[in-house]
Amino acid sequence: MVHSRRQTPDLFRKLTIIVVAAAALFLVFLAVRHDCWEDEGFTVRRIGSPWERLYNPFAPGLDWHADPFDRRFTIDYNPPLYFALLRVILGANPAIVMVRAASIAAFFIGLFGLMWWARRAVGLRTRPFLLLLYVLSPALIFYGHEGRPYMLPISVAMLGMGLIWSQAARPWRLFFICLVMSLAGSLMNYHFAWLVIALAGALCVIAVKPRRPFSRTGALASLAGLIIGSACALAAVAPQWKNLSMAATVKTDPADFETIVRMMVLPVAGPFNTTMPKLRPIAIALWIATCLPMLALVLYGLARLPRSRRAHVGWISLMLWLGPLALMLIAHAAIHAPLSIRYATFSLPGWLMFATWLAREISDDDSGWHRRPSAALAILFMISLVMNVFMLVHPTRQVWKPAIRDFTQNVRPGDLYTFDPDEIKYAFAVNAGTPPPAKYFALTNKMPAASGAIWLLAARNPSPQTMSVFEKNGYALARRIDGDVTLWIAEKKK
């Protein structure tokens, strides 16, 4: 028996090395196999912007009505810390692969934080389960290799959970941990606030009814840290408050039933693309196959809470999972806050913690009912594995690539190019690295004279306003290549 106990840590270390190495290779492969796309292009452009504009998009001297890149800065509602950190680490003109490498590093920082949390909160026996659950999460794999401000704040939350549980008996340390976590996360992404509010609600419950290892003083100290950190973050981004009011007018996913379901199943199914008609029946079947086991696990967890020796772990995890989702829907309904599938990423730490707590409860359950939740977890594992395979064989960022690539390969000096105003985000994909040799022009009523070709990147059907501008100037648009983004070339009418 002693020999078996000594072998267990060694087996876990070997498993960890194998799984982490496989996950790292998978992430690196995903990161290098496709070009920069529009949101990542915006990240690269913003990292390279002057410091004053990086902090305040409304800096004096910015003509955002004429310049599409500057205009996009003003409607972005991501605070500057993520971009500033990458600017310090990678320089002003980083390659997109290096930007993605920062997300990959954050992926493993988050894994370390949650493994630390599991050791303190639910015991050593759950670590292999959490390890596999984490590296098989399609959502974490998806955002863990993209150059966008999601994986880094998520890893801050996961590392914060490990620190909070390891320092639960030290109120002053809890205060500083929560202060730094809420300040750093909120300055990387405003939607981190939903996770902070959910954690604050959980701490209020602990303050009313303390449960080891937390004391009432520790819960109140943590709550104070969250409040002060969030207030400091709000004060620090005062120049961007105007952005938030403008962001309310940005087109986002509607708060329909489909959006809510996709937000719920994101941890298991990932941000499955449903824009292609052929995949829609598969998507609906996938959502049903995911929702039913997740619902069964929630009901089992609620039934176990009154009898669990770690009930506080279950309650906190459940609040960190469902709390951000509920808060986003309430804010969308009340103040028209932007709602999108990607914002549900801030519920991922709570889901991972709740599922790990459930795994420990199932292992302790001797009533005979543990077989059903075990089967539900097995089904969710299989769905996650299938979605990762799908991500491997069906790249999600390829649908717009042909038009962008054809443009960048065929444009010549002397050419002019512009974008349909509704598709201006694709300008960042074109200009993320070395700008094309053609000259950009803003699409106004009078078009400049061109010695070469005139290119237009637009939706499959450009807006009527865009079509009328070309027609008034004597041009006809010829479709060159299709995709989510379509490349058009203007031909002078005879």
C-alpha cells in the first residue's frame, strides 16, 4: 500500500508532462497554420499605436471620421492593459504568431492556477480529472491560441482562485490578491466585471455563514479588495467611458434563445460556427446533446450540496459559472450592454471548478446514484474531444481568407483600395503586418483618380450606399472571389 502511494505522484507527473506537451503542440499547430484575421489584426494595430492613443482613443488630433482604423479604435470597448503588456513584452510591431504565443502562455498559467486551487479545495485525487477537463475544453483551446484579450484575463482569474484558497487563513493577503486580480482583469477586459460581481456575491454568502478555510474576516477582506480594485480600474479608464456609450450601438448577437444556449454550452462545445447552413442541423443536435448532461450535473450538484463536506466549494463554483451568464443577460436586457458568445468565456473558470467539485462528490458517493452523473461527465468529455477534432480538420478562420489572400497577392503599386463601411473590421486583417503597396482611400461621394486597379473588400453584397458611390463615379463592380468577405474590382464603364 505504501508503494502504491509513492507511485501515485510519479504517475501523475508523467501524465501531466504527456498531456501538457500534447496540448502545447496542438495549440502551436493551430497558431501557425492560419493567417491573421480581423480581430487579431486590430490587436496588432492597437499594440503599435502611440502610447497616448493606446490609453485614450479620443486623443487630440484623431480624425476618426476619415480614417477607418482610428474609427475602429473609438468603438472598441477593451481597456488598454492587455495591449500595453504586449507592447512592453513584444515591442510595437509584433508578429501575429508572437501575439498568439502570449495567449498560449496564459493558457498554461491558468492551468497551473486551477491545479493549485484543486489541491487546496477538493483534494489531490481530482487533479487528473481537472487536467484532462482543462486541456480538452474546446473554448479554452479556441481562445488559448488567438491574439485577443480573452485568455489572459481568464488566466488571471484562475490564478487568483489558486491564490485565494492557498491564503484563505490570511485576511490581509486575501485583500491584496483580490485587489490585484480585480484591477488587472478589469483593465484587460470590461466583461471581467461579471466574474468579479459573481465572486463578490459568493463572498457575501461566506461572510454571513463562514465555512473553513474561510473566516468572516477573510471573506470581508476579499470583498473589500474586489470593490477597491474594481473602483480603481473604473477610475483608470475614465478617458474611455465615451467608448462604452458608443459600444452600446455596435451590432452584437441578439439575446435570442439560440444565443443563450450557445453561451451555456460554450465550455463543452466551444464557439461552434453555425453560419454555414450545412452545419446547422449538426449544431442543434450538438447543443441538445450537451445541454442534457449539463442539466443533469447541475441537478445532481444541487442535491449533493446539503450533504457535502465541501458545500462552500460547490456554491462558489456554481455562482462563478452561472453568475456571469445571468449578469450579462440582465445587463443586456436593462441597459443594452453588448452580448456575444465570446463574453461567456468569463464563466469558464466557474464551470471547471464546479465540474471538478462534482467529480470529487461522485467519488465520495456510495448511494449508487453516482453512475448517472459519471455517465453525464463521460458524454461531455466525448463531445469536447469531438469538437477539438472538428477544430483540427475544419479551421474556423478560413471562410474569409481567400478574398484577403487574393487581394494581398495581386495588388500592385498605383492601385487603390477601400472597404465597405460595414466590413471595416477586415481592414485590420489586411494591414496587420506590412501594409499593401496600394493606397487606401476613404469611400466618399467623390473617388480619387486611379492609375491602376481599384479594389473593394465588402460583404457578399455591398451596401446600396457603397454601390451608388461607384456608380456615380462611373464604375461597375465585378465580383472576383467569394467568401464571408468578397473581393470586388471596379471597372470603368465604357
